[in-house]
Amino acid sequence: MKQNQPLVSNIHDTALIFEGGGMRASYTSGFVSMLIEQKIFFDYVAGISAGSSLSINYLSRDIERTRRSFTEFVSDPSFGDLKSWLKGEGFFNSEYIYSEAPRPGGAIPYNYDAFCRNDAECVIGAFNRDRGKVVYWHRKDYPTFDDLVLRVRASSTMPYLMPVTTIDGEDYVDGGLGSGIALEPAIEDGYERFVVVLTRERGFRLNPPVRLKILDALFNHRPIEGEAIMTRYIRYNETLEQIEELERQGKAYVFYPEDLDVTLMERDESKLLEQYMLGHEQAYRELPRLLAFLGRED
């Protein structure tokens, strides 16, 4: 492919949506790789939190970065840990992960040129701490590399585990404080068919969080954010029910991990790579069903 050749989409009537979930995205990264390998290219992609990283890796069509982002990158000495959290850099060092490592010559350089040559829509959501709502950005909001990676960082900023991300004077944290799955903007943008890639098994539901005094102390300083954290399970479960109904109606193909065995904070590189391979294998097992849904059985 020529350096300046446009990256053309071939799926035009279906929105591709990636759920977040921290390092659980190691599993669904395997699904992303399968899509790129099979040249299945959607012209509308939406993601929240880790799902925003999956989205931009998919849109740059970079299989190596797709794999490395949620597997071997955790072994980078600057990736973050308890020490970096205590220093105020975050348990996941967001400045390094999203602003330094993706640059040319960085640990996992991002091909922003390829992203720009792909005119598919890219929707990223993050939670505005003061307004108490998820804000969704579209491709027009990423005129530069810095604009893009800053919004991916905002979408992935875990409350209290990572320093807030400030954009245009407003503070943002993880978009998962909304419903956690970017179905709403896709519907608002006119889509009626969806491929939804989840990082939880079929039938999963979030339980109400336990109210602890230490949390109340934290939330007293940020009551809007605290309320969003405590009620997130309601919005998340409602969205899962909506997705299941769309699936029953034949309007959604849903990828549910079958062998997920990591938490959102997993740091074992070998285990993450195993999860990537399992997700990749499941994606290929389900490929005939996906192609049938997309009307591409030929």
C-alpha cells in the first residue's frame, strides 16, 4: 500500500463498538486483529476507556500495536505501578502511556498518518467531572495527534487511580462512569445495526457497589463524580439489556469473551498474551457468524 493511499471502508451500515475494561481488552484485541487480517473495515467506530485504544489501533490498521498495547507494554518500566501512583503519576502512568509512548520513536508509536488517511468516523467518550455526563468526541475533534491521544487518555483515566485529564479547561475521567458502552452515540448518529465487542461474558451484570466510609470521604470532594460511580451499575446493566434486545431482533452481533481470565489491572505479560491468543482464536471461530450478520458470506 502506498504511503499516502486512503484507507477505504467496506462496511457502511453498521457501527462497531468497543467496550473498555482495562487489561481485559487483551482478549478483545484478538478480535481487532482478526478484523484487520480479514479486511473487515467499518466506517463508524466508537469506544470508551480501553475501547478507545482498541478503536484507534483498529482505524490505523496496525496489528502489531493492537497486540502489544494490551500484552507486552505492561512490562515497560515506565508503564506505572504503586510507586508511580504514590508519586501522583497514576497506577497506570497516563502521561507516559498516552502522550509519550505513542510518539515516533516511543515505546509503541502510533501511526497517526494512517489514522488520518482513514476517513471512518471515530467516536471517543469521557466523563466530564463537573457536568456529570459523558462527552463524546468525533473525528472532527482530532485535527492533530495531540488532540487524539489526549482524548483517548481522558476516556481511559480511572478515577483516583490516575490523575485527571484536562481538556479546554475541563476535567475528565474514564468514560465508563456513564454506561461504559458507546451505544448511545451510534444510535444518535443514525445507526440501527451494531457489532458490539464486550469484555464481559454473556449474561454478566454489575452488582451495586458496597458503600464504604473511605469512599464517602473521597466523594465528599467530588459529589457528582461519586454519585456517578455509585450508580454506574444501573446504566451499565440497562445498556447490556438494550444490547441483548438488539441481538434478539437481529440488529446486533455481540462478541462475548468465552475464556476471559484477567482483571482490569492484570500485569502478567504472559497471561495477557495468552488472553490475546484466546480472543483471536474465538474471533476466528465466530467469523462465519459475523460475516453472515454483515451479509458477506461470500
